[in-house]
Amino acid sequence: MITFAVFGTLLLLLLLNIPVVVAIGITAVIYFVAFGSAGSLYMLPNRMYYGTTGFTLLAIPFFILAGNLMNVGGVTTRIFRFAKALVGHIPGGLGQVNITASVIFSGMSGSAVADAAGLGQIEHKAMVDDGYEPVVSATLVAASSCIGPVIPPSIPFVLYCSITGVSVAQLFMAGFIPGIMMSIGMMVALAIMAKRYHYPAAPHRAPFSELWNSFRAAFWCLLAPVIIIGGIMTGFFTPTEASVVVTLYALILGFAYRDLRWRDVPGILFSTIKQSVSLLFIMAAANFFGWLVIYKRMPDNIITLLVNMGATQSSVLWIVIAIILMMGCFLDGNAIFMITLPIFMPIIATFKIDPINFGVVMTLLIMIGNLTPPVGMCLFAVDSFAKVGVMALGRKMIPYLATILAVTLIIAFVPEISTFLPKLMMGAP
């Protein structure tokens, strides 16, 4: 009963349009006072500080900075040109280019919003100029941007690991196959719609000379994912150190391509600071909220309830999927991680659900939330330049949402797909 009261209060505050971080903090304070534990409030600054000082969390601002540097430093345009030469001729044309470019870019930024706001603007303009309806183009940009956090490196994966203690390197490896499945599913869905609605495509395959020239122009950009993942797999650097490496690499590329100027750097840094502080502030408040969850033994109460109901591993997964899909309509994905993981992790341990696979499933569900009105962050990022309306994007998003959901369900109930690479490459249990 207490669990429902706490989360009911939080949901009510969110429905009243109170900022997420404020709603989380107020809910925790209200119930500490209500439980007669007002004296525990002295721990508020301590828990907020503790929630943002983990070494793993250093990766988040650096990956955000790397994505911002690439968007300004000419990396995105070179990736797009190479992807266009590679797949621009197949059904769906520039839409397929969009997905392919997002797969490549995902190996560097780890952020859906960075992909949507940077590479997405280039993709949207090119697709509209090629004859796509603006809302169709914007929808595809938003959908493909969600590939980024599934294929490593990934900011949501880092966040998940900082909360749960799961190995970042193993979770990075686990995201590869689901991310590729997600991209292939989108490409198939787009090809079907392209034939039905006659989306434009290049009349013929790009000549070898253009493919070679675009590859040469993008070579050093394409090398970034190899450096990041190769360095992590070989143990040359940790995932946190990899975020610093990719940031320096993006900075060097920007200056080498002469698309990045010193006068651009202060603006990029300020933008990165705003994005990082926004996320870390939510994490700080959510850490205090998580302390309330543990203090009142909410996971234990839920586990007892599920066991008494005769719940199985599969039924628990269905419950989690339903909860996250509903929350994704109203909350930012990072906030969902912060709020739910302190409760979910003891439950999945009890029902012997693999935490590595669970991290992939949670991230896929969060990506669905990023594409679901009224609070889909990728929809807002794309609409900021496409100007087609969030609800219009939501309606056109249904085929891609169905694709991501199908991949999510497959991964959830066939965990061997995501755990194959960690076991093969890193000897994960």
C-alpha cells in the first residue's frame, strides 16, 4: 500500500507539470516526514552528492561532449555522404541512408538526442529536398536516432551500470546484436512502406569512385568506433576512459577537417554543461528517492506479493515491460531508470533474470518512450527543426515503434541473443 501511495504521489506531481527533478525530491521529502523520519532529511545533501560522484558517471558528460563536437566538427556530414553512397539506391533511398548513418554515428556518441539534433538536421534537409514529406522525414530521423543508445558506446548503459553495479564493458558488448536487429527491422519496415507509398530513391547504385571517395573522406570518422570498442575489449582502457579518448579524438578530427574553430569551443562546452547538469541533477534527487525506496523495503514487499501470486520469470518480465511502457509516455528515460531500478533489481535477482540482458531490455523500452507522445524527448528534438508537430510525429511513428517493441520482446524472452557476445568475448557468466 505504501509503495502505491509513494508512486501515486509522484505521478500526481508529474501530471501537475511539476519538473521531474522537483517532483522526485518533493515525494521523497513528503514521505520521510509522513513516516515520522523527518530527522533523516539531514541525509538529503549527502545522498544527492553521493548519487553523482561515481567514477563511472564521468563517462556521461564526456560522451555528450564528444557528440556535440562531432556535430560541429564535420564528422556527421562525412558519415552521411558515405552512408548515401552505400545504401542510397535501395528502396527507401535517403531513409535507408538515415538509418545506416545512425548506426555508424551510434558508435561514437551514445546519445539519441545528440543523433537527432545533429546528424538528424542534415538527414531531414536532404530527405525533404529529395521529395520526402517533412513529417515522414522527421519521423524516420527520430526513430533512427534511438539506435544510438543501444549500439555501444551508450549513455543509458553507463547510467544503468552506475546504479546497478553491472559491468559497463559487458553491457556494451550485449548491445551490439540487439542494436543491429533494431536497425535491420527499421530498414525492412521502411522498404515495405517505400514500395507502398513510392518513397524516392537514387535511380542507380553509386559509382565505385563515389563510394571510394566518400569512404576515404569518412575513414577517420569510421575508425572511432573501432578505437573505442577495441580499446575496451582489449582492456587498453575502461569505458569511462574511452569517453575521454573519443572526446579528444572528436576534437582532433574537428580541427583536422577545419570545420571546428576555437571560437566554437566555448559554445559547445556550455551546451554540454547544460545537458550534463540537467541529467546529473535528476540523478542526485533520484538517489535520495532511491534511499526512501530501500528504507521502506518496497522491493521486499513487491517480491512477497509476486511470490504469493505465483509469479514466474516470464510474468515478471511482462509486468516490467508494461510498467516502463506506461511510464515512458510521461517521463524522461533517465528519470525512469533512477526511479525504477532500485525496486526492479532485487526483484530480477529473486526471479533469476540476467541483469545484463535486463539492462538491454530496459534501454530498448526507454527508447520506445523517447518516441512516444506526449513526453518523447527525441520527438521534441526533431520537431525543434522540422516544425511538423509532436503528435503528427507520434502518429507516423507506429511502424517503427512496432519494430522496436518486437525486438524488445525477442531480447527479453530469448536472453541468449544479447548475452552471446559478452560470454564469447569477455567470458561473462
